[in-house]
Amino acid sequence: MGLWWGFVHVAAPLLLTYLVVPALIYLAPGAMQHVFFLNFVKLPFTDYKNLTAHNITSKGRNFYLEANDVTLGLWHVLPRTVSDRLAGTTPTDEELEMTLHSENFPVIVYLHGNSFDRTGDHRCRLYNVLSALDFHVIAVDYRGYGDSTGIPTENGIIQDANEAYQYALRMSGENSVYIWGHSMGTGVATKAAMDVSEQGKPPVGLILESPFNNLRDVVFNHPFTLPFRWMPWFDRIFVHPMQSSGLDMRTDERIVKVNCPILILHAEDDHIIPHHLASKLRHSAEEGGRDVTFVDFAKERRFRHKYIFQAQELADIISSFGKKCTAARLTELNRQQED
């Protein structure tokens, strides 16, 4: 009897891992969508309207956009210089919105990764870094994330990113608008940048933090699928159901259609999206003739998947990239005038 129970204790977890989990994913592909988006992972009782409650150090505002039958929650964090000028005052949301085009401060549309929302600690700390560099930050929660309504799909969250970008473009006047994506958000950012490039309204620059090259490779390399990688039918069980349910994320094919300089940031010790996937993405972009700057961070610095904002040289990296983007935009404008 003891041997039997010992066998059961060993076999039951293996049976659950190698039979039940793959069967559920194969028969119910929607389950993998939940695993991919993780929009249900959020903190209860989150106050989205009070930015200072989340340690945002500059003035800003919470606001909403209505688009495509969903309501999107967004934050607008002001550049530090603009925020300091408003110290001791209580500007209205309309007055804060007007700062987007009142002076020569660039705008970053920030597209986060899966799980949690625009209030995530590492995201807020990045907003503070970008604000200190005198960027406006527009951070959007896709449908189903945070207090945004709706259910996430790949096409849906890309639509939401486009709405946030078009809003920034409308409100920014002559100020430069960048798109910054992190993790899953790099796939969203690249597709959004491709879409607006095809419309003749590309961002000044595209920044991809901890990106991946395509859905298949990121699923295969994700820690969740580690126990199943040896299976000869891995793609059929894990990848094909996701693709059939509407998930695609072919970033390596889409990046070659982005008409602006691209900056890729990746940590060598990233435990969620391996460094070599970012290298593959860089290779695809360069083969497609794109202008790519690739910056990696040594594993000894322990930035892993979401702490690149701690890099002291990030300000210089962003500044140099901004100068490259401005020069590229001027060259393109001159070419258009000559035509």
C-alpha cells in the first residue's frame, strides 16, 4: 500500500502536468489567451484617479477615451520642467491637456506588457524617469486592463494603442510623438507603428523594451511552457490554438514596415523573454533595411525583465536616440519637399 501511495503521489502531478494541462489548452484555446494577456491579474481597490498615490513625482491627470465601443483609462504625466512651473497651483485637466502642444516637449505613448495595469510599480518608476527627461507620458490601459472596459484580443489592444497614439498626435501640435512598448507591449507597439506608418503618420521613433520576435518563439521560451518543450507536438498543442483564437504577434515581419528609427533595449538576464529573441528581432529589422539601435545590459546588473529603467545611462541613450530621430524626421521632410 505504501508503494502504491508513493506511486500515486509521483504520478498524479505528472499526469496533471503532461496530460490535463495540454488537453485543456488544446481543447479550449481561449484559456491560452487568458494566460497570454493575464489582464485578470490586478490589485483590488486600485485608485486610478490619484497619480501621487502611485508615487508619480510630476503633476499629471487621469482621463478616459471612448473608442470602438470601449472606454480606455489613461494617464498623462507631465514633463518635469512643466510640472515644476505649475508647483503650488491646481490646474484643471483641460489646462494640463493643453500643455501637450504648448511647448517643445516630446510625447511618449507607453504600451505596457501583460498583467496588472498602468499603475504597476515598475511602470510608474519608468514614467518618473521619462518625466525627468522632459517627456510627456501618455500611458494607456488596453481594453480589459485596469479600469478599461471590454475583453482583450490582439486586434482589440492594437486598436486601443492606435487610439492613444492618434490622441497624442492630435494634441501634440508640432511636438514629436514616440511609441514605447514593453514586453507584450512591444508586439502591440510594432503593429501600431506599422499601421500609422502605412497611413503616412509614423511616430518619430519606436522604442522596444524587452521585445520578442514572434509568438511561437516567445511561447516556446516562456517559463510556463518549460515542462512541455520536449514534446514533438508542442506547436500543435500550444501555438496553433493561440493562432486560431486570434493571437499572432508577428513582430519580426511587421517591424520591417515601420518607417522611423527603432531603439531596442534588452537585459541579458531577462528571465521572461530571452535576450536571443531580441537579437533575432534586430536581425529581422536590419535585414529589412530598418534603422536599428540595439542596447543590451549585462546580466551582472540584474535588470532582468522590467528594471532597465534603473540604468544610469538610460538618459544618455534616450537623448542620443532622440537626436537621431529628429535628424531622420528632418531628412524625410526635406525629401518630401523636394518631391
